[in-house]
Amino acid sequence: MSEVVMPRLSDTMEEGELSKWLKNVGDTVAKGDVLAEIETDKATMDLEAFEAGVLEQQLVEAGAVVPIGTPVAVIGDGSGSAAKPAPAPAAEETAGASADAPAEAPAGVPAEKPSAEEPAASPAEEPSRTASASRSSEQAEQSSASSAGKPRTSPLARKIAKEHGIDLATLTGSGTQGRIVRADVEAAISAGTGSLAAPTPSAVAPAPAPLGADQQRADVRVPANRLRSVAAKRLTQSQAVPHFFLTSVVDVEKLLAFRGQVNEALASQNLKASINDVIVRAVAVALRQHPEANASWVDDADGQAVVQHGRVNVGIAVATEAGLLVPVIRDADRKSLGQIATETVALAEKARDGKLSLDEMTGGTFSVSNLGMFGIDQFTAVINPPEAAILAVGAASPVPALRDGVLVDVPKLKITLTIDHRVMDGAVAAGFLRDLVGILEQPLRMLL
């Protein structure tokens, strides 16, 4: 007999919501079978069985938010299948005890929340007492909502329903005790059966009333979701890294022509490479030539060191409704532009749908952040630890330049490299950026 515990499914995960059981007590399971779905701070992931046997107990109910390392099920030989389930974690008992009392709304937040609003999630690194209280509050809210006639829903289901304007009250849940889960909302969106939710105060702002000299508009408190809380923690950690910045201007006239030729060749495969795909490929080639830039600073039991990575794995920043995610293109230096374009589209779609796997979000050795599509000319990006650098890419704009004595407009863009000074000095980073600019201005070099 062995316990199945809530696993750490990402490097930032401190707890997860067991959103749905896929195996029932008494079911025979094989090693690798998916027992349940877990919602983390980044995505929905699978809880797999690490040994074969019979699922004898489910120690938590669907919808419970459980700290990592906490037992959630028992797998045995089947002799204990009829055994009484073990009591739920203390956090759930607290939530159940407090469910009868209405939860006090934070200052500046209406006591009655729209049913499609995403609830506040506890920061990943809060002390255990605070995290427990937050989980209790979230579960108490669900219980209160249920007793008030509102449907029981998972956080991800509420998020997706809000994005697509689906009224959760019109759906029938397939989860435990009729709980509405992500699959129910997605099915309603595909079938077009979900009614549109009524506009909420946060979605449609009323016309502002004239203010007197002594009147002020009220502040609006927007609770941070799990992804935002984790991002805040990691970005705060990043600021402890000694940064410096280098900026170059790139003549992209040949790059744009090269991209057009590539897309003509890819048209028969129904593929299209973006400017960002070409930049990712150029970055990967430059990193292969400069292993000192494809590196990380480590400070562990073996001492302080710079690790130069053997693989070139480029992270691409993707903006989602929940926050910023950075899926990784592995071995980007060994992949064609067509492969990079295909992977980028698939990863970006998964990121926006909250379906990225752990493997798709970890292992990056360098990142690229592109805000050119928003008309941003230049910016500096924050390093994604433990990577040693990140490239910020601005928009391509026409700049007057002399060509054979004639004044013409030449498309140019600015790229800014943010560097961890512990890993690279100025001259080393400048050498990498110089060669990257050379590849972008002579794009045939990225095919060598």
C-alpha cells in the first residue's frame, strides 16, 4: 500500500487544486495511468500513478486546494478498497467549518462577486498559515455560492467562461457534486449552447457621473491570480541579479526580404514564419557560436560557478489573459525555420488555453521578448532566472539613410540585451550582440 501525494509540477508550484478525479475507488490502475487533473499556478496537468494496483482511497474531494507533498489517494492491492476514507486535510476542515459564515470581502471589493469572476488565489510563497487561510476562504466562497444557488465551478472554468462571456448558471457540471469544470465550459463554447453572461460592473463601466470638488472615484481592488503572484515573486528575485543593458540598431531590409522568400517556400506546407520566428532562429545560431551567453549562474553546495549549457533552448514570452508565460523551443539551433514556426504557434496556443505541460515551460537557457507588434520602439526586459540574458525586440520602423547617394527609407529595429553581470562582462556580451546583429543583417548566415 502506498500514498499518492500532490506532486510539485513546476518550479514555482506550492499547491495545486485537484480539480477532477478520473479514477474511482476500487478501480484498477496501471503505472502511468492518470488518476486526476490538477490545476496549478500555470496550467492544468495530470496526476499519474507511479505504481500499479487498486485505488483504495481518495483522501481529498474534487475541488480541494492541496499543498505539495500532501497525500491525496492510496493505492494498494484492493483489500482496503472498502476502508473508510481518511479525513481531509486540516485546511478543508477549516473551510467546511467557516462555510456557514459569509466571507468578509476585502476593502474596496463588493461583497457579492459576479459568478464568472475569477477568485483571488493565494501567492505561491506565502507562509503556510496564510496559504491555509486563503485556501479556506476560496473553498468557503464555493460553499456559499452553492448554497446561494450559484454553480460550483473550478477557477479555470470561471476564467474561460469570463473570457468567452458564458453564463455558468446555464451549464450542467460533469464534476463531483455537479461541479462545472473546464471541459464543460469548452463544450458549451464549441456547441454554442452557453448563454451569454450579463455584463458585470468590471466588464462594462458605467458612464462617470460629474464629480464635485470634494468627490473622488473609489479605488478598485483586483485580486492577483496564482500566475500573477508567482510572476511577482520571480521578477522580484530577478531584480537581485546585477543587470546591465546593451542596445543595437539592426538594418532589417534583407531580413524582411529573406522572411518573404522563406514563407513562399513554406506556403505549400501551409506554414508561415513570423519575424519573431526568424529572430529566435538567429538568436539560437548566435548562442551556438557564443556558449558563454548560453549560460547560468549557480550557487550551490559545490560552490559558485557559471554553467554553459550544452543545449540551446530559447524561451518565447507569450502574453495570456492570466499573465505572462514563457514556453521553450528546445534545441532551436538544430531546427529549421519551419519547425520553429510550427512549434511557436502550437506553444502559444497552449499557453493561452492553459494547457502547457511542465516540460514545455522549463529548461530554457535564453529568452526572447518581442513587443514590436504593439508598436514599441525599444524596451528593456527582465531576466528570467536562472538564465543569464534576455533579448528585447522592438518594432521595425523606416529610418532615412543614404544609399548610393540617394536618401531612402530603410527599415530598422532596436534590440536590447539584458545581461547578468555575474555571468558575462561587457565585452563578452557586446561580442555576442555584435554577431547577432550580423546574422540578422545577413540572414543567410542562419542557414549555415
